[in-house]
Amino acid sequence: MEKVEKKAYGAHILVFPYPLQGHINPILQFSKRLAAKDVKITVVLTNYMAKTIQIQDGPFKVETVSDGYDDVGWSTAEDYVERFETIGLKALAELIERIQNSDDTPPVSCVVYDSFVPWVLNVTQKLNLVGAVFFTQPLAVNSIYYYIYRGLLKVPVPNGEMISIPGLPQFKVLELPSFVSDVESFPHFLRLLVDQFSNIEKADWVLFNSFDDLEPEVLNWMAKLWRVRTIGPTIPSKYLDKRIEGDNDYGLNIFDTKRAECIDWLNAKEDNSVIYVSMGSMAVLNQEQIEEVAGALLGCDYNFLWVVRKTEENKIPSTFRKDISTSPGSEKGLVITWCPQLEVLSNPALGCFVTHCGWNSIVESLSLGVPMIAFPQWSDQPTNAKCVEDLWKVGIRAKVDEDGISRKNELESCIKEAMEGEKGKEMKKNARNWKELAVQAVSEGGSSDKNVDEFLEAI
């Protein structure tokens, strides 16, 4: 495996993610890219997150700060954002000042911080450091939040209204992020997302986990506002350019993966014969929806690998496991609590991915050339699903009824179309094209690679 050619940039960059696995993974991968270019990296985690996650040794040092929830974790506390800012501001400033005064560590020259914590800029400006905001969600989704911040899109949005954003197709209300289409659901989350732009004009750099070819029109529009650069896809080098030695996985997990069990099972299946179903680390399906998914998987003519977190297992119908053949090596389906998703998506047995459309899962699917059945639940997922189907044309969105449930027959129809229909053939062709473009972006001289070099040279 070829190493990335190193340049002596001489920088020490402090990286500050938001304490969620879906936010830590991409910024951690970006850190590996920077470290491979001979940059010293310090990753800062909250005390509770550092105790909770399993993080492998990497080309970076890990420091911790308090967020006010050191012992119990923040969960969905509505006061978390304010408390994190109050306590985090002081803790982060003290950490950086300690590093700056250290005799054995180079001084920090730049802080790359998650867009959910815009207050970090107060620290960087006070200490005269470069501040680079890192967006873990796509440009398309964030352009909607920016429109709300500027007052160009009023919420709640009236039903039936079509929404126009520069560089994007028109959106129906239910294709907007759930916090926008249903403003009463999680109003504190909507404030958090809109406030990402509260001081963005003061940021030295605006970085996105995307790549130029994926969102060119909205990128061109945003680039007129700020110093925007795409630096993705942020997945391990093994699955893209293979230039970073030893970069085979994220190196971080909150859940225990059942690697041997699911990979051995996959390896026993024929190519393009398996449906992979996963709703990510946070989405919660109700009992009725779980039952419809179970019925569709039993009713379809394909093998399936279904990830159901431990907290959701009690919703699976009691007879479901009995209905799956238990003959070694030939069972129709495998239900597992968690899995190494990148290994699954890159396995030749995989035919398509039934996904909640979290951005990290979509980036992985695009990078590995896997067509999708879009099954969005909340947050940015409805907008991501719209892009998957209409913009990038690599997926089908499962329709829901008046109760918001995607029924067994609908799911079976989507699976059959994705696996053997004419639209499915087009999706697979487009998925292979996106895979090539993703690899090109991070390879030497690609758009993301050049953007990273430009960023480091400026620092």
C-alpha cells in the first residue's frame, strides 16, 4: 500500500468534533489525511465520550475536556448546547493555552471544529489561531439551514409549497430536513442547526465532507459566500485511494461489531444476492414499521443482512427468527446488532443497501458503488434521500402511507426493482460512476487532495 507523499507543513492542528459517532468518524478520518501529510494532530473529545467509545491508536494524540456531562452523557438534554458552550469555552481555552506553554509539544496553529460548536471561533480569535469549521452534513442540506438563518425560508413551511434553493432541485415540504418540515418535533435541534451560521463569515475556512463532482452547483453558490472547500469522502483510505498505510477502518466504535459472524455469512453467499438493511446508530423505528420490514425481508427472494440494535430487538416479531432457515451456510437471513459497515458494503455478495440515509452511510455507499433503497427517518435524511433518488440517481425512495409507514408490499417492490429492474440497472451503473469519482477526488491531484494541500499551505 503506497503512502501519501509527505510535505513538511510544520503545523499543529487541534481537531474538535461534536460528541456523536456520526460526527466524530468523518473528522477523525480527515485528521488521518492531515497526519499523513506530516501534520501533528490533537483530537479533543469530551470526557464522557472518551470513556464510552473504543478508539484505536492513530496518528494523533487524544485530549479531553468537560462538557458538563462527564459521568452520565448528554443524551438528548435540551440544555446541552448552552451548557457545552459555557463549560466548553473555558475548558478548550485552558487546554490550548496549556499546549502553547508546553516545552515538548509544538504550539497549535489551527483549530478544525465541528459546525455544531460555532463558539469555538471565540477561542481561536482570542488566541490568534486559524479557525476552520467542518460540516459533517452535505452542502445541499446546509444550504437549506442557511436560507432559514438568513430569513429567506420561513418556518413552518406551508404544506404544498415548493422550495427553491440555488444549485438544487425543487423540494416538497416533506423532502426538507425533518426539523424544518416539522418544526415542533425538536425545536432545540433546529436552533442548533441554524446557529451553525451565526458567525461563519469569521471562519478562515469552511470545510465540507463532500467532493466537488457530487454537489458542484450548490458548491459554486456557497463558494461566493465563504472560503469553502470539499475534503471528502472521509472514509478509510483502504476503500478509496489506498495511499495511507494501515488506514483500514475508522478506528472508533460505540457498539461492539460482530465482524466474524456477518463477514463469514456474507462470504458464503453468491455475488449481488444480499440485501443489507441498517438504520444507523440513532434512528428508532416503531413496532409497526419493524414488522413491515420483517415481512418484506421474509417475502422477498433474496438473502438479507439486517442490523437491529440491541435497544430495538424486542420489536422484531417473535416468529421471525424461526422463519429463517438455520442451516449453516445457507440461511436466508442474518439479524445482527451491529456490523463493520464498510466491509459489508464492499463485499461482492452485496446487492443493495436499505438505508436511513444518514450522510455517512450515503458517502460510504457512493464511495463503494452500492445502490440504495432510501428509507429516511428524521433530521437531514429526507433531503439526502431526495438527492440519492433525483440528483445522483443511485436509489429509490420507499413510499409511506398516511400513517407514515412503508408497507411490506412497497418495500418488496423497491427491493425487486433495485435488484433486477431497469431502474436498478441504471442505479448500479450510476453507483459505479460515483465510486470512480470519489476515488479520483482523494487521489493525488484530485479535487479534495488539492483542497487539503491548499488548506495546509495557507496555515
